[in-house]
Amino acid sequence: MKVSVLGAGAIGSMLGGLLQHDADDVEVQLIARGEHGRVLAERGTLVLEGPWGTRIVPISSSDDCGAVAGSQIVFVTVKSQDTQSAVRAAAPHWAGATVVSIQNGINDRRLAEFVDPAQLVMGMTATNMALVEPGRVSLQLGGATVLGSPVGRDNSDRVRAVVALLRRIHGAGLSFREHANVLGVRYNKLAVNAIGYASCLSASNFISEALACAEWRRAVGLPIVRECRRVFETCGIRLERIPGVPSLTRLERFMRLMGAPVVGRIVTLAARRLFDRKPIVFSLLQDLRRRKPTEVQYVNGEIVRLAKSVGSVAPANALVVELVDELQHRGDGTFFAREDVIRRFDGLWAARAAA
């Protein structure tokens, strides 16, 4: 069986590399560009770091989207902003292959422009993987990856085939399962990312420097949680959580617990000890550091778009998008101070209260 990974960054490289290592009869083809793609193509190997230690996996990599030809399954793991261009280039070559989207954004409409919906499987991963350096990826946090049919379709046979393939990965702290409401799972993860992206504005550790900061929770974190929940309820989107990704309600409860007398100090200290050692790494932070295009328009911007579609607004998420744009326009890879982010959000709430 040939399996291709279109847009092999951290997640795509990790899944593709583990499949190549664990499934003897699977031929994996990575499609990767930039310095990471160049290193993979030159060396012919991928370095995987995780609970198993370090593995050097021989693997094929190309920057040509036509290399997906002959694949039975194609994983689409490109950044959301690259979805249309990558899929447009690859679609003429994958024929009847099952096309599996595991992306941060909700890209169903963009994919459907080039892929027969009967071939689509939509996915979400609760894991955290990082591109440590070109040619080397690290599993920061294991967890579940869920897959399901697009809205309005029943592609169960294809979903089950993909789940069966991924379950051949073993010993990595990863699990794979089918889910009937994968859209709700994906929107729940998107909302968690929306909050995490706000922590990236100051390059703060999401848990120990953002959530653990009372002023950040008050001005930034809790308002984004409430805003996301309001928008989803207005749009009739039923959220679902899976192990490894908190629901918005649980995340809000956790933030409030961090602010409780006595207990809050204990919870905060424990969280700091855990996540200072192995932080959650958001792709937005990596992209800003590398001065690359980001997915903020497809995460926080998606909340803004949803709100607008029902005649509402999402000012907190809109401010995250605005501040990311400011950082990108600087062009020097620097970030705001956490206090400056809090000040900008306080200004937003003061202006809205006065309006």
C-alpha cells in the first residue's frame, strides 16, 4: 500500500514516519517543502523523537505534489492557508484515493472544490508535535486522533480503513478512533487553539505563563472562552471533546480553579512543574519565530467569520488576529510583552463598555 502525506510538517512527518517504521507493507511518500523538505530529500531519512527515544527512519520525500500518484490514502496536513494551492496541485494525481484532512482549520469547503466528497475523511488530533529542526520532529504529547465523515456524508468504510491503518502505529502513546460528530470535535479543538494562540502573542508558555497568570486569565483567556462558546451556541454547533482536549466548560473551570485561594496555588504549581518541563507548542508560535505565514485567520479568524455569519461579533478573537498581523508586519520575529497583551485586551473591553 502506498500512503502519501501532503504537507509533511510536524504532524504529517510524525504520522508518516511512524507508519513507515511500524507497517512493513506500507510505502510512505512525504511531500515536504522548505528547509525541512530539502533535508529530508537529501538525507533520505527522518529523525523521530518520542517516548521510544530517537529513531532514524529511512523515508522518501519530494517537493512535487505529483508524487502522490498511485496512493491509496493521502493525508493532507498542510497549513490551512496552503490548502487550496496544495490540493489543487495534487488532485490530478491521486485518482480515487481516500483523502484525509488532519488540519487545525475547518477546511471542508476548500477541500470539496478539488476532492469528491465521497473520498474525504476529516480528522483532528489531540496530540502535540513539534518540528525541532529541519529533518527532526518530536512527539511532545501523545493522545487521540479522531476521524469521521464530512457533514452530510457517510464515508464510514473509508473512515474505518484509515483508522485501521493508523492503528498499526504502536508504542507511541497514540490512539486512533472513529467519531460520529467529528465536526464538533474539530471545533472544540479549534477553540482551544484560539485561546492558545493568544498566549503566543507574548511567546508565553500556555499553561505556566498565560493560564497561570491571573491578569491574563481575566483579560484574555476567560473572555475568549466565553466568546467561543457563545458563537458556537448561536451557530448551533454541538461541541464534542475527546481525551486529551478539554471542553470549553472544563477549560473555563480549570482557569477559575487556578484563581481559587489555597487550591489555586497548588494547581498552578503542579501545572507549572509539568508544562515547564514539556510545554505545549503551538504552530503559531513557531511560525511567528520563523517569520512564516500563520494560520490565525483559520483559527481565531474562523470564530470571527462564524459570528459574522449569524449577525454577531467576536471582538476578542478579532483582536488576536489583529495583534498577530502587527507582529508579522514588524518582520523581526519579536513578540509583545505579556503585560502589553493584557493592556490591549483591557483597552478593548473598556472601549466596548463605553460604546
